[in-house]
Amino acid sequence: MPDAPARFTAVSTDHHRFPIGVERDILAQVDCTLIPAVCKSEEEIIATCRDAHAILTSRAKFTRRVIEALKEVLVISRYGIGVDTVDIPAATEHGIIVANVPDFCFDQVADTAMSLILSVPRKVTYLSTLIRQGVYNRERAKPIHNFRGATLGLVAFGNIPRNLTWKAVPFGFRILAYDPHVRPDAVREYPVTLVDFDTLLRESDIVSVHTPLTDETRHMFNEAAFRKMKPSAYFLNIGRGPVHDQKALYRALKEGWIAGAGLDVLEKEPPDPDDPILTLDNVVFTPHYASYTEEAYHELRVKTAENAAAVLRGEFPKYLYNPEVRENARMLNRR
């Protein structure tokens, strides 16, 4: 006799980024079949996920329109910390549990930030490129300044920048942080001074951005912000691309408002080939890879699948992002 169909169906919407493996094994334990897919448009998401009970997702955008079309979905489990690809109010309103992995990649992103903090002002990539072009001349690196005594400004002071702080201390940085959601008594154990945004911009020699993308943080680094920075300062974004206005950043770099930038994220990913910021030699780019190591991604995949499996068992997941859904979760009707 043929095997009976599984009780549940799940869809992985970003199979190109996370080829399913361990996820399938975890979900099989709750009698769930996992279907790999690549969904880039609202129509593709709706068509692929319409009858799914669980969704594992990374970059696919779950707008209100999409969520309203998903009549069977009990949980959207996101690979990663941020949930800016999911309309949280819409999901909560429709009883859909949203889960993430908030303890993912603290070390990895902080390590990437530290690599940019050290390499961008030291102009490592710039000089390497010149040597490959046949220019062996350290005079081209001038000016370079000491790290010891320089001011590092952290935009947001959550888990990743707190991790980063301890990596930066041995280099002798004075460390400032701007985070309107953090109280001074919550950071007493860290060698950090909380300041307002304008003070951080004015005093920092290196600004490292770690804030999530929200309505309040979108384009917080605009022309006005860049003009407040020192001409000798460096801007690093290891958070979300739309936190900076890329046209304003290009002007700041091109016209010398700031000295340079290190960008793991861009306003549009991947960038348009003719984006003028790609022509600048005072910028270092990495392809939104700050969180990546083999070990970190394995842990991420396990926890993302475990979030979904918990819901299919009739439980709220360990990493519940929208606790307001406890009152009306669709899952409650399936217990």
C-alpha cells in the first residue's frame, strides 16, 4: 500500500539560500513534508504557500496581501534575527505565529564588523587593488590614523554591538553608543557611553551601524546625518541597507564629507551594475555575508525548523516574535 500523506505541509521559500536538509528531518518528526521553493513575488508566494501549514523563509516578503491569502498557515518561521520581511500586524491579526532566531550570529556579525573597523581605515582593500594594478606605493594610503584613542560609535546597542564592544576594547577605542531603547543602567558593565545621535555623529571616527530596519530607522543616515560626521570619519553598515540613503552616501563619499565606508549591506541587493557607488575606491563591499559561517548557518537552520515543528505539535515556539498572537493563534483551533 502507498504511504499515507503527511499530516502537515511546509514550504521553504528561499531554497536557493537554504537548501533543505536538516529542516526536512526535523519536520518529518511531526509528520510534515517540506517542499523546497524559490519565491520572489507576491504571486509566487501565494501560489506556492496557499495550502501550507508552516513556512520557512528568509527574503520572501510576506505583505498583508500575501498573508490574507494564506488560509492554512499556522506559522511563519524566519531564518535570522530580523523580521522586516513579514507584516507582523497582519500576521497577528490573522492568527499566524511569527518566529525568528534572535540569538543567531552574535559572534559572526561582530567579527565581520571588527574586520571592517580594522581594514577599512587601514585601506587594506584599496592598497591590495593598487598592487594588483602594478602600483606599489604606500604613500597612496595617506592619511591613516591611530585606532588607540579614536572614537568608535555604535548605532544600536543590542546583542551584536555588545559583543563587538569587547572585541574593540583591546585596540584602545573610546566607544560611544546611540540607542533610544536602552537605559544607561542596562549597560553599566560595558565600557560604553550612551549619547544622542548628533553627538555620536559629531564625535565618532568610525560609525558602525547595527540597528534593525523599522519605519524610524529607514534612511536615518541621510544627507543631514552624513554632513554632521567628521570629514576623516568612516561609515560602516552591518545592519540593513535601507538604514542609509545610498544616494546621499554616494555624495558623502564622492564629495569628501566622510573619508570612506565599509558596507555589508546595500539599499538594493544585489546592486544595479550602474550604481555609481560601485565606482568609488574608498568603499569596501561585502555581499551581506556578515552572519555566515558553516557552524552558524547549521544552528540557524535547526532553530528555524524547530520553531515551525513546535507549532505543528500545538505549542508556541521558543522564539515567538509576536506574543500578542497567543489569544487568537490559528494553532489553538487545531489542538
